[in-house]
Amino acid sequence: MLNIKKELNGSSLNVALEGRLDTSTSPQLEDEMKNALGGVTDLVFDMKGLEYISSAGLRVLLSVQKVMNQQGSMKLLNVNEVINEIFEVTGFSDILTIE
């Protein structure tokens, strides 16, 4: 299960993720992000509540990153050790801005 909370302030969008981002939940995030990125120049993912991410979840983050490369910036906050290790092993820590 994945909970997605979005908060738009002007052209800044904060997205809080809670739960598991995997094969069954990544289409939900993908749909939410497709509809939410118009006019957004500053995207922040708060991953404090994210417990797990699979390759399907990584694919969604990568596709969102590609969009944001064209129209602004994207960063990930509050990434826990388990997920950070996945980013490091897959090389995503070199692609994504993690703070």
C-alpha cells in the first residue's frame, strides 16, 4: 500500500510518500505525477514514510526526473538507510538529488 500526499504552493510541489513503492503501487504514483507536473518548477519528494522501493518504483522516479530536468528541479528528502542503499547499489544516487 502507498499513500501519496501532494501539496502545491505556486510552482512548488511537495509529495510525501508513505508505505511501499513497488510493482503494485508504482502505477498509482505514475498516474498522480502525470497529472500534477504541469507548471511545476520545484518538485520535492518527502520519503520519510517510505519503507520500500522496487525497480518499478525506481522507474517512476526516473521518468519524473526526466520531466523535471526539462522544467525545473527535483529532490528527495528524508531518505532512510534501506532506500538510500538501494539508490547507491543501482546508481540512482548519481542521478537523483538526495538531501
